[in-house]
Amino acid sequence: MIEKNTVKEIVGEWLEDKDYFLVDVEISQDDRIVVEIDHADGVWIEDCVELSRYIEERLNRDEEDYELEVGSAGLGQPFKVRQQWVNHIGKDVEVLTLEGKKLQGVLKSVDGDDFTLTVEQKVRVEGKKRPEMQQVDYTFAMDGVKYCKYLFQV
């Protein structure tokens, strides 16, 4: 079976001096290798093809038969690595908290492994009868939510 670290090292070599970053590598029991990469401006198919060829040149099909798939992380998929949060600062995202509450708002900032989400919601203001719409910041640990993903508008 092909080792995940071997594939990560090969991808790491290809990523040197590029603005792409590795999101995930998955290898199934039957040696199906799935490599996900991302880029702040999106992923080009030509680069996926180039990375696929680069990996194939470094793995020996005579020793291991495998299936290889190289692609982007996916626009509506949950973020997996810190760089995805950083790339989406200022954009609309959806967060599912560990308690099961969905929040939609703007990804305001990233600090270490924490991120801040700005949500517009009704807030009770002292001295007023009716709640007012205000921007409220929530800070979460990246591993303290079920998911955070880009919310694209159609």
C-alpha cells in the first residue's frame, strides 16, 4: 500500500515556489489516491494535470497499482486547513457550531487557530422597546466548530 506521507512529500516538492497549498491527501484500502489542492484565486485544471503527472513520475506502477485523482478542494466544501480560512477573510461563510447552530456572516479575521465571524442579528438595546439589527462578532477555534465553508451567492 502506498504511504500517505510519501504522497505528501511528493506534493510538497511540487508545491515549492508555488502559491498553491495542500488541503488533503486520502488513500483508500484499494490504493485510490485523492489529492486536494487550493489557491487564493482558484485552481486551474492545467495545474491539476501537471501535479498528477508529477506524482505519477515519482510513484512506481510496477510495485503498486493505484488510481490517482488530483483536484481542487471544492467551492462549497468545509475548510480543512488554516490557509483556507485566511483566503476567505472578508467573504461570506457559513459556520455550524458544535451545538448544531448555523451562523452566516462575514469571516472577519483569523488569529492563530481562531477565527472571528461577524453576524448581523437582532440585539436588545437597553432603553429601547424593539431589538435592533447590529453586527455581532463571534470567535471560534477552527477545530471548535463542525464546519466552516464559503457561502457562495447564486
